[in-house]
Amino acid sequence: MNTTMTTTNAELGRYRLMFLLAAAYDLALGVAFLLFWEPIFEAIGMPAPSHQSYVHLSAIFVAVQGFSYLLVWQDPLANLGIAKVGVAYKASYTLLAVYYLAIGQIPSMFYAWFGLFDFFWLIGFVLFLRWAGSRAGRS
């Protein structure tokens, strides 16, 4: 096996691990807020919304994102479209969290932390897409 192929396999393995971790993170976060939103809100000192549906609708969306990253983990190069949508998700949440933090209306600092975590996922997803694009250019 040549060194280029070994390097490519190692890089692909690292990106696969990243998508597996992203899947676990979003699945855990979504399921936690779906099932345990009341104690979570209490723990972070945030008042509960007037309807639990506000939390459930967001939580299930995050959990489904996690599921989508499992699809990328299984076959990253065949699921580039999902990775691109992941960039949009992560960029959107990060930018909204920064905006609400900047205007002093973020409901809890935990949401700012989630924005920071999503920023790191965003960087990883973009690096993966750049790597995959450069790999396709060599084919």
C-alpha cells in the first residue's frame, strides 16, 4: 500500500470518528432535552416555556441531526450533501447564539456554550468537505 493511500485512509478514519462523535453529541442532546427538559431547565436556572412543544420540536430536530451524522459516519464520501447541510445547521446555530449573546438576550449561557461547540463542529465539517473536494479533484 502506498503512503498516499495510507494517509487518505487515516484521514478518512479521523473524519468518520468526528461524524460519529457529532452524531452522539446531537443525539444525546436532543434526547436529553426531549425526555428531561424540565430538570435541565431547572438546573440551568431558566424558566420553562409556556408549552413543552417549544422544547420538544427543537429537541427532536437536534436528535434527527444526530441521526443524519450517523449516515455520514457510515459512508462519508457518499453523504457529502448531508455534511453540507450539517455546515448550514452548525453555522446557523452558532451565528444565532452569538447574535443573542451580543444583544444580551440569550436565555441561558448554556445556549452560548452549545454555540461554541457547534462552531467547533462547523470547522470540522468544513475541513472534511474541503478534504473530500480535494480528493475528488485528484480522481
